[in-house]
Amino acid sequence: MTKYKIVATEDYEKDLDTLYQVIAIGYKSPITAKRYLAGLMYTVEELELIAGALPYCQNRYVIEKYGVFTKRLNYKNVAILFEVENDVVFILRILPQSIIY
């Protein structure tokens, strides 16, 4: 079984920060924000083992914006977009599922 290395992109890091700010400050729920991001990070870490087994995303928006080799994993109401190259997983974005039509 291949164990993949996880690489975070700058866009992914910005998305995490924005998500935290929205929940912690916008909704005034810093504890909820920490728990939500902890669960999200756990899901991202699971990609070390399952990234290669997941199918390519067939969503037109994702293909047009990020390419045909993009994969998607959902966590609650967000989509984790990533690409796999050899034994490396590049986490591209964390986006609300509602904008991926």
C-alpha cells in the first residue's frame, strides 16, 4: 500500500484561515472553529492512505477551474480539492460545496 506525502498549497492555507475567521469571528464561535478545522485536518491526513483510490472529480466547474486530474473529498459542507502526482498529494483548495455546482 502506498503512503502519500501531503503537501499544502498557499491557496489551501488561505482557505483554512478564511474558514476559521468566518466561523470564529463571523459566527462568534471560536471553539466550534477549532473543532471544525481539527476534523477537516484529520480528513486531509487520511489522504495519506486513500488518495490514490479516490476517483477523479467529474464536476464541470472543478474540471474547468482546476483540471481533469483533480480529485475531491468532502468534509461536512466543504470540498477538499487535491491532485496526486506519484506519491505526493497536493491539497489545492478547501471550498464550500455550495459553490461547486
